[in-house]
Amino acid sequence: MDPSTPSPAFPLRPALGRSGRAIQVRSNFFPVQSLPQRPIHHYEVVITPEVPPAKNRRVYQLWEDEGRGELGGVRPVFDGRRAVYAARALPLVEDLSEFTIDYYDNDDPMARKLFKLTLIKIGEINMQRLGLFLEGRATETPTDAITALDILLRHRPSLMYTTVGRCFYTPDSAASIANGAQLWQGFHQSIRPTRGQMLINLDVSATAFFQPGPLLDMVAKILNRNTANDLRAPITEKDRTKLDKTLKGLKVVVTHRGQIRRKYRIARFTATPASRTMFPLASTGQEESVANYFMGKYNAPLYFPHLPCLIVGDPTKLVYLPIEVCEVVPGQRHLRKLNERQTAEMIKFTCQPPHVRSNKISAGITILQQRENEYLNEFGVSIGHEMAIVNSRILPAPAISYHPASKEPVITPREGAWNLRDKMVAQGVTIRSWSVVAFGTDHDYPVLAIQKFITLLVQTCEECGVFVQNRQPPISYANPHGNVEKTLIDAYMVAGNSFQERPQLVVCILPNTGVPLYAEIKRVSDTVIGLATQCIQAKHMFAAKRQYCANVCLKMNVKLGGMNSFLSNAQLPFVSERPTIIFGADVTHPAPGSASTQSIAALVGSMDAQCSRYAAAIRVQKGRQEMIQDLSSMVVELLKTFYQTCGAKPERVCFFRDGLSEGQFPEVLKAEIEAIRIACTSLEATYHPTVTYIVVQKRHHARFFPIRKEDSDKSGNVLPGTVVETGVTHPSEFDFYLCSHPGLQGTSKPTHYHVLYDENRFTSDSLQELTYRLCYLYCRATRSVSVVPPAYYAHLVAARARFHATGDGWLEGFSDFGSVLNMSNLSAASMGSVASLGGNTVGGMVGAVGGLTASMGSLSMSQGGDGAPPGLAKRASMTNLAAGPVRTLGNRSSGFFNNNLSAGGPPGMVGFNKGSSMGTPGVATIEGSVEGSVVRVMNYGAVKSELANVMWFM
């Protein structure tokens, strides 16, 4: 790897790929048929006092309407913030002009306000640069020209519709969903450059808004009442807290003052009802209740005096309003995370077959008035109204290998799917010591029903090559609202005492709803006990089918160290020719409205030559930062694990990075490539593997629709393996869209892969085939998946890590200095050893489990090395995979490693030391400066080392 800083110019596209069957598909891109030929004039507009973009547009529109004659017929366009663009110079006396605008609100003409609008000439945008870029004759993106076109195309729709980001929404055909929300349909619009032309990317969209109307009706829905009449009893403190959390910041308008409809923003709800919420009268200073005040002042008796009041505006001024005199202002987006019921209704609302979506998109170009548009005419821009037809190819599916003893050891899937009939997993584990916990009563889950399910599960496992030595595990019951930690420790002890062997697995049967119980089970099993758990929903247990049990079997096998399937050497040449590690990285951020302020960075790395097993590293970092702050130590951790597992240093690195937007490419690439270099040279001064860095993007709006029936699957979507690298991709850089998964419902979304750094000199075919074939190795499904598995696994790891905290406000108050909490596999070496948090200790295990170590020590188990029973360490190890169909990357005598094989490496070098470990067992570390800050971590557990060599996050 070249130690120089990467160039800001990303790799150019190599020769186009030739693999697969050539077809054409329709895409949701519309060509911009003509572009401005003259320079575009750029102005900055400053509106004071500062207001949100929607009100900015209103002020600007008033200025434009009042000065239409003074503008000399010029029609400028406005971005709603600070930028104005015009096709001709505005007739201003000077390059800086000021105007006074008399603003009024259509709903409240009495609330007039004066604004000052200042217009400043910035310069002119040369549109010829855009033409050179589109032709591939210039590599620097003319961002200013593209931005000007984007604002031009968005200006007219922004005046007509509710704007959210790049989307335009209308309440027409809105659908109500649970808890006082409604879904609005709309369109996402953006402008994209491709070779030779600009394109408009148009897609249907939907988002949640608060339902307008009486606030009382919304309160009833949020509290799960049928109507407002069901609110005749006082609400509980829990209900009031729920209202506070859901409705804080919502704008309401009052209805008790006739034509005067003042708007307010909700700060919170009072702890007392309107009949007992007191305030001093301005005239006499005498205390009066809100209910009595409204009766005396407005002759408006309250019908719900037992409900709390709103505190609106500045919460320190204590302005009270009864709920029943308020209505929700229309057009307010629901920013908080939707609950399970709302999410299900949202999916149902937005799920549209490809032909329906395609027709709506085609209609959208007219709905957004991109045809008869005086602003486009002013700039000399015209839009095509037919979707672009682009060339694509369908890559051939790989042949997937299972155990050679299977009746069908090799299968080539059709349309991205296959099944486990007549197949045994490539390397199956043996389950010896396990137990079952049903979170409910024996009335909810009769023991005979559980035994019937377990019998089917065991039979299916053995048919799939996962051997269950003890076919009748002990079954226990637990309160789903009780102490989960104690429940799982008891189940662990029962399994150990029943089989006289260290437990491997606890199967948990759960009620059909509720994430918190699942989250707590994973927190305890991952960070307290160090034990694999398999959760089963009760509805699946009662209606168990062999297919379902087979899917469960796949998950259990990889959690315990097995391998489900693999591809032959010839199908993964990039990995099999030389020792290679495939990384996947992702950063997840707290959901809107979450008490958490921290982001979680996850990195996974392949640990075998099949790319079938992965190890993970996790860090908690400062919130809302996409760059992985401690990437170097995470890479070191996984490189050492790779060496310990495979006996070879990776000579090549392929890094799939999820979660980046285009604006973040240069900064994040520079920092993360540098972090990978530092990691490698810290292990060995001369260690420079070649690196390829690929961004994986799912948050885009490109869609593809088959033209011919033979090029579509049963759902009407494009076939798995459809790759598009021309027509709608970057004019010169190395990127492509790949639809790697079969469509189930709705319209398939392809994944966009963009190569930002490439020392491995991939050809188009080699990278596209590697990416597509890896999508068949997602270990818990018999389908190809939509995202390359390393990136998928990184996302799963980050999501699981959020379960490892206790308390609603986890990690609140964490250092503002960007410190990083190391959450890697740090724990005591034995299964029974559990650390505790005391005082200001950071990290460690959650809670002290009294007597667990001693109790487990009393079991008369036959222990192997490192406290493992005979054969367990060998089974869990990935150093030597199954002989025959499964290969390794070499062994320690293969010549890959001649340096730093022991602790005697150069001073200061971490080195590929076989016995080394990251950090101090049981205690997570804080890296970086925390001068003068108080670091408070809410009981955050680190993943136990017993799970280090298995895919615990599955």
C-alpha cells in the first residue's frame, strides 16, 4: 500500500464489464434535454430576522411579487435559505441592495412583521465547465453549476407543495395510521450527472405527518383511546409523560378567539389538570385556575377540566392552554421514530409493485410541473418526459457448495433463491449442552407444544448436518417482565447441571411482540454470560414448519462456530489466490428523539478463505460523526484475529464502507485510509497490503424496471444479478448499481457501489462478480441478499451493540471531546467470570453475578484447555476448517509469516503476536483526551471473549 496521501480524484472507470447476459431496463431518470448556454448569475440573499426555510420562501415571494416590475422580467429562483440564481443579471443599482418586506401570515393577518432582505451579487457560474465534466474531459465536479440547476428544478414545486429535504409532499390521498399520525405521498427529486447529459432522478416517496385537527383527538389516539369521549377520566403520570415525549415541539393554533388564530409551540404538559392549574391574574394578582379563567374570560366552559394543560412558547413564562381549545397545525412532519404498528402500516402503504411505481413516477414529472414551467423556460432548460432506457447485464449466479456427503452438495440457485432440501451444512457443530426458556407460563406455552417444536427442530438440525447429542433439553418458564439476567443464568446452570458440560446455547421462546425483552436477552447473553441464545417467537413455535426450523438451524450453526455454505476457489479468485481480508464497516446514529447521544461504529472482517465467517469490533463514539474515530485499533484487532485464525497476513484488503453520503467521500476516505495504514504499520513497519475502498449506498432513489417479461422475476422486478454501469452512473468514476436479491414484495432497490480507492486494480467484471457472489454467502438465509454481506454484518453488529446498554439514557453525558469507548471483546477468560461496574469504572460487564463462578466451578466437567470441554475449542476454532471441501489460507509454516511471530518484535510494535489480546480483560478503555470532563457511561457491557470466534451477532 502506497504510504502517500490518497489523491482527491477517485479512480476512473476501467473498461466496461462483459460478463453476463446483455439486456436493457427502464430507469426512473429523465433526461435534461437542454442546458443553459449562458452563465448563471449567483446572488446571496440575507433575510433578517432569521426564520425557517418555509417562512423564508414566503418573505422572498412577497419581495418578488412586490418588485416584479422592477426586476425587468427576470425570474430568479430561490433555495429557501441564502442562494438566488438568475438567467440574466438582476437590474440592481449596486451589487448590494436592501429591501424592507411587510410580512403577514395568511392565517393571522394581525400578526404583521417587518423583514429586511439584503441581496448581494456573488458572481457568475460558467456552465461550460459542466459540459466538459459530462464529457469526461474534466474530473473536478462543477458543484456550483449542478447546485444551480437543482435549485432551478426545485423552485416551482417548492412553491406548490410541502417540502421535506429533497421531497415534495401533498395531503391529497393521505392515509391515517396509528397514534395520531398520517402518511402523505409525494416525490423525491434530485439532479444527477452521467456521461454526456444531466438527469432528473424522480421517485415516489412517503413520510409521516401529524394528523391535523383537534388536539384532543390526537391525544386520544396517542393514549390508545378510540375517541376523545374516552378521555373522561384523569390520565396517569405515565400517560402524561408519553404525551410530553410525543408532542413536544408540535405547533398548535387556538380556536377560542374567533378570527384571531394565534399559533403556539408545545413546550410540555402540566402535572395538574386545568381545574387545578393555577396562575396569578395580571389585574389583581389573585390566583385563578385555568378552567375558571376560560369560563370567565371567554364564556367557554371546559368539557375536559380533568385533563392537563399545555405549556406553550417559552416554558419559563408559563403560558397555559387547555387541550380542547387547540388544533394541530397542518403540514407538520412526524420526526420521531415510528413505533412497530406505525412502521407496519407505513410499509403496507408504500409497498407498490414495479408497474404501479413506474406509472406513478411517470405521472410525477407532470405533477411537479416540469413541463409548462416559466422558470425553466427563462433558463433555457427542457426536460424529457420518458424514462431513460439503459443498458445492463444479468450476471450468472454462482454454484453454492454444501457438505460433500449431501445428496445435492452443489446447487446453482435460480432467481436468487434455493432451499436446504437434500443438503447438509458445510461444517456442522455438535450441540451437547443446552436448555430452553419460555418467557410466559405453562398455560401460554404448554410443555407438550414446546417438546413437539424441539423434536422437529432437532430432526431438522440433524437432517441439515447439525448434530444434537442431547435431544431433550431441560425446559423452564420465566416472567417476561421479570429479571432476565437471573433467568438466563438459571437456564445456563440448569443446562450445565443436566449435561455436566459447559452450556453452548439457550433457546428462548418469546411473546410475539416487544423489542425490549429481546434486547435484554441479547445484552445479558452477549455481555454478562458469554453464551449463544436463539430467540423464537411463540407463533412460530406453535405453527412450526420444517423450513422455519431449517432457518433457525442455520443461525444456530454459525453462532456456535460452524459454516453453512461456501463457494469454490475458482469463484472467488480475489480471495483464494492470495491471503485476503474483506472488511465491512458501518456507523449507526441514535434515532430522532432517542435519549442516546452516541453513535456506534462497527467493523467486521472475514476470517477464512470462504468469506463465510467474520469477527467483529465495536466502538462507541461521539454522536452524529460518520467518520470511524478509532478505526486503527479496530483494524489491528481484526488483522490479529485473522492471523490467529488463518495463519497468514492479509496481502490484500477489500473495505466495504456503508453509510456515507457523497459529500462525506473525500474527508472520510482520507481519514480512514490513513487509519488503515497506521494499523498495518503498527503491526509491522514493512507491512503494506494493497487496499480497495468501496462505498456501499442504499439511501438513494434509483430504481430499474424490466422491459421484457423474460428479464423479470415472478414479482415483476429485475432479476438478481442485474448490474447497471452506464447511462445513469457517474460520468467518469468507477461505480455501478447491482440488484443482487430476488424481489419479494414492492419494487426492488439496487445497491450502489462506488470505488473511492483501488490499489488492487479491479476490473469492472472482477469487482462486480466478487460483490455479487458474496451476496450468496449471507449465512442465515437461502437467498442472495441486497447488500454485500460484510456491510450487512457491520450493520447488524452496530444494531446489536445498542442492546448492550441498560437504562433509557445510555451514554448521556459522554465526553464532548470525541473520546472513544472501546467495546471490543474484553472480558475475563472463563465463562463464569463476570466483572462489575463500580464507581467511575468505564466499561466492564454489567452487574455482579454472585456465586456464578463458584457454582459453575462445582460442576464436574471435564475441562479442556482455556476452560473449555474437550473438543469444544477445536470445534469453535476457525484455524483449520473442514478437510476436503473447505480450505484455509495456509498454516504457520507456509512462509507467509517470518517476522514478528513472537513477542520479540521491534520496540513499540504491536506485532502479529499469537498470544496477544486487545486491552485489559473485563475493562473497556477510553482513548483520547477528556480534560476537565466527566465521563459517565450507563452500564455498557463489552462482548464476552467466549464469543470472539463465533458470529455472535447473528
